[in-house]
Amino acid sequence: MFISQNFEMDSFSQNPEFTIHSFFTFLDTTIMAVEFEGGVVIGADSRTTTGAYIANRVTDKLTPIHERIFCCRSGSAADTQAIADAVTYQLGFHSIELDEAPLVQTAASLFREMCYRYREELMAGIIVAGWDPRRGGQVYTVPVGGMMTRQPVSVGGSGSSYIYGYVDSNYRAGMSKEECLKFTAEALTLAMERDGSSGGVVRLAVISEQGVERQVILGNQLPKFSTV
Amino acid sequence: MSEELFPEPEWLSEEVKTGTTIIAVTFDGGVVLGSDSRVSAGESVVNRVMNKLSPLHDKIYCALSGSAADAQTIAEIVNYQLDCIKHEEDDPLVCSAATLVKNISYKYKEELSAHLIVAGWDRKKGGQVYATLNGLLSRQPFAIGGSGSFYINGFVDAEYRKNMTKRESQEFVVNALTLAMGRDGSSGGVAYVVTIDKDGAEEKCVLGNELPKFFDE
């Protein structure tokens, strides 16, 4: 992800937005979420960058919004944290009023409302995923700009470009929980290997009726894809 | 530092690019090259059936990407240079062809913006693939290039295996091209595939409706 504040107009460059000197903290990242029968699997890398310096190499980009609803954050670290806090508050309030667990779609709509309304000021790409009793596991993607759409599998962040081909070819409907975990871990590993802004460890979480199970795959335990 | 408030529309100054996907893979006994067929100028597709696999010699081909004019010119010049030395030896080495491409790319790197992948078969080292991005020369088991190649980095990293058969390599190339064309707006059309082994070069065109189908959300 790139921003276009403080750029220099280079007369030879046709794309000024790519000649940047930005020192805002970014979650240039790879995030992913997959639906399966009975829940969702979400995953993210763990790198936060400020320019070329890795400000945090063990970031947790999987943020709980409610008991069984998480969001995966990419883009500006500050923006996404602020939005997530605001939505957590709104959703908590809504859930108490309703006196039951909120729908994942409600959480996604709250994200969308905020991301769209303040689209000029914000730089946030968010994937909302969770489980509710009415519709089971769901993944909603709210990319930069503020659109919202439900998808069985969604990838986001700067590293996601590199794995579109892999995800398109390897995703099948009706995978089991273990298959989804393996699929997510492998896709994130491939992205981390190619994208300089993604790296560190792979954080995974499974959200289902039973609750949330989190796991971390350390660097030396990641799946190996060697072409040598 | 100045800011342009009203930049002129892009298509007025947009050069013709082969925003593209190209790939070359070695297998035991030769190489397989593949490319899409779309040439764009800004948002407009100016040629939807361009063959970006250009012969440099009987058993050496190159795949073009980047600026259409630059890439074609480099390929023609190297084709001519290889023709000149044809009289001295029968089969030029793939390494020689790649070095000639690299020399031009490096010498004029400020003016040119083209990335050619050179691949072929020779008697000395069999099937070889060379990447010549911006003037470097690197021999690799396989190489991908063009704007569409970003989307298949993960796929090729995961799916490439050493010592595939000719059939498997061709399938790998067609699958990779299809996935890239599905995600990159600047790649599309048909898939051209060239297989080079000791017997020569075999060209094939896979039409849009014959391409494999992948899960599309």
C-alpha cells in the first residue's frame, strides 16, 4: 500500500504517487479469511513498518470486535486501530440493546459506514470475519474506499497481489477446518516470501460456535516452498 | 516541490505497453514459453491477438513485456545479430542470445523499458531460461514477467517442481497464464505457448474458451 502525501513531483515520473517519502506507520501486510462449514479461519502476518524500519515484528493484526467477530487490519495502523475501537464500542452497545449476539453483517456494516464516510481521510483495508447463530461463518471484505461485499475467501493488504493466483487455483468450496488452516498458512507464507512489507510470524484464528482458537506459526515452522 | 492541480489525461501521453504476463519454464529436455495476447495503450486494448513470443533463432525464443516498441526492437536487433553469427556455427548458445539481449538492455537502460525473458535449447546445456530485467542476466529454472506476473508469484512458487515432464510444464504454463489473465486487467485474450526441445520449436495457441477454469468468487 502506498500513500501520496509529501510526494515530490518528478518530471520524469508518470506516476507521482509512487515517488514517496512517507514515514507514517503502515500495516502493509497480508491478511486472509476463509469460510468453512461451521465457522471461519482468519490469518495475518505480523509486520508493521515505518518506512523501511520494521516498527513491530510481532504485531497482532487480528483484532477482536466481539466475542465471535474479528477483523483483520491492513493499511494505516493508526486508522485501523481507531476504526476498530469505534466499531467495538458501537457493536457492544448494539449487542446489549438487542440482548443477543450481534450478526457479523452488522459489524461489517458498521466498518463500511465509517470507511465510506471518511474515505478521503482514511487508509484502511479491513476484512471482517466471524460466526453468528443465524448465518454461521461469514467473511466480509471492506477494502480501501469503503465498499462491502461478502466472499467465501478474501485476501487483503500489499502482499495479497502475489497470492491471487494461488488462492484462485487452490480454493475449493466445502473444505474442512484443517484444510482451511493449511490453505491459509501456505498462502500467507507465499505472500510473506515475496512481499517486503509482510513477514514475521503467521497468526491464525478459528472462529466457530465453540469460540475462538488462536495459534501462531513461528518463522522456522512455516511451510517450505523451495524452488532450488 | 510543485503540485499539478489539473494533470493532463493519461491516455494523451500513454505509450503503448504490452502490460502482460509472460512465463518460461525448463523441463527435462527443453523449455516451454507462454504469454497472453493483450496490448494496451492506457485503458484501450489496441491489439488483442498479439503473439509476444518472438523467435531469436530456430531453437531460441524470447518473451516480450513492457513497452511494445522497445521490446520488439530489441528482439529484432538480437535476431539480426544471431543471424550474422549463424554462418560461423550451427546452433548459437542460449546464453549467447541472452547476453546479446542483456547488452542492449543494459547499455540503453535509461531509455528503454522492456523486460525480455530468453529461453531455448542448445546442445551444450539443454533447456535454459534467462531473465534479463533492466540489464541483469540471471539463469533460472523458470521466470515470470509483466504486470500480470505479480498475481501468480505465490502460485508459481508453490506449484513449480523440478524435472516436470513436457506435458506437465505446458499445463503449468497455461494454468499460470490463465490465473494471471483472470486477475490482471492488462493481460488477456488468448494464450500462446511455445515448446522448444532438441527437435525444434512447436507453437500453439490456446483460445479463451479452451483455457482452464478456476474457482471464481
